[in-house]
Amino acid sequence: MPHDSRSPDPAPMRGLATRLCERAIIRLSGDDAAGFLQGLITTDVTKSLPVWAALLSPQGKVLFDFFVWLSGQDMLIDCEAEHADELIRRLSLYRLRRKIDIAVDPKVTVHWNAHPGDGGADDPRLSALGQRWLEPVDESDAACADAAYREHRLSLGVTEGRAELGHDQTLWLECNADELHGVSFDKGCYIGQENTARMNWRQKVNRRLTVVPIQLSDEKRRRIAYDDLGLAVDHRRVDDIDADVAPRWMAKALAAGNADTA
């Protein structure tokens, strides 16, 4: 069972807006909640948590992405609040007769800070993304950090959420899941694993999501534009991604992809 990384000391972050108001927590409790998730999602939840993961379609396309935390014997899913109920319904389809309760926990909130080492849990994708932590709801904590979080994340070229990844549109490895530690290739079966493993074995990730300056965005390939940030998310062929614009963490993948198409 992974260690409980749910409650780091948030004291160093006090005084700053840290709450991610657009996130919600889904709590899974009951009959081996960890084992239940382990057979469904892309990342290994039996090791150190939190992890970034996805629930895929059988074809390997992203339906939901989220973070998974441990709370005692319960599993917590840190997800987009807008789609939390839909995710609960989808997970419930796979529950069958297992005695697992799956519901939004309104008593827990998600927090973020851009500075690594301030007492939270390192973002499992990139340490430069900062730290996350969970806290009990504080009604006096009305300030939201979602805009600052989005700006920081996109400045590092990291995409997430339905508006950027799509819904049943994008293969998980096209979301840079391997480079951002959102997939395990030795954890055993999960939904969508066959196509995901085949793409990895063949090293055939021909398209990727990439964050680009909005003036360089291709409207035909665009998922979303953030006019206030001057950035857009495009779904492009690897050989159409400018290595000078792409983030450093994507460089190796781009080099491999371009070598395959040369």
C-alpha cells in the first residue's frame, strides 16, 4: 500500500491564494478501493502517491484525467469539479457488486503553490509545476488560485483537463503521458491498455498536444485558445512541432518522433 501523502504541512503557504476552486475531490471507500482503481486507470496506485492518471476508453483515448491520493484506506481523486459527477457515474459502471462508495467529498479542498519545497507534495508530472496538497474546507478561504495555476502550468507546456485534452478524442500518449509520468507500462491491465502499450512498443506517437504562442497556433489543430495568456493548445503532428517552442521535457520525444518519420 502506498504511503499517505495527503496531509503535508501547509504552513509555509499561508497568506497566499492557494485553493484550486475548479477542482473537486471524489472519495472511494470500502472493499479494496485501491485494487479497484488499479485495474481501471493508467498509473500504478500501489506505489508513492499522488500520481497523475487517466481513465481511458477501450480504444485508449482520454475520458478523464486526474490525480490520485491516499487517505487511510480510502482513495481520493482530485479532478475537474465540472466533470466530477460524470466521472463518478463512469467509475460506478465498473463497480459491479463490489462494496465501494464513490462520491464527492465536499469537506476536502485542493491547494497549489508554484514553489517546490514549501511543504506540499511535488506535482508528479514535473517538479517545476510546484506542489499540491489537500486540506479540510475553510469557509473563510474564498480566494482562488486557478488562474495563476493555469498560467504557470501552460508556461511549462503542460496540458490537462477536458478543454485541452478533449473527451474521447486524444490517445493518452498523445497527451505526453509517458513524459509526464501519467502511465505505467508494467502495472498490469487497465482500460485502454492494449492500444497504449502497442503505441509505446512501436514508438509510434505521431501527434502530440503542445502549447504554442497564439500567433503560431494552427486553427485547424487548435483545441483551445487563451487570449489573456497569448497561448493556445494545438494537437499537431510531431514533425510540425517547433522544437524551439516546445518545452525541454518534450525534446527527447520530439527527436525520436522526427527520427521515425525521417
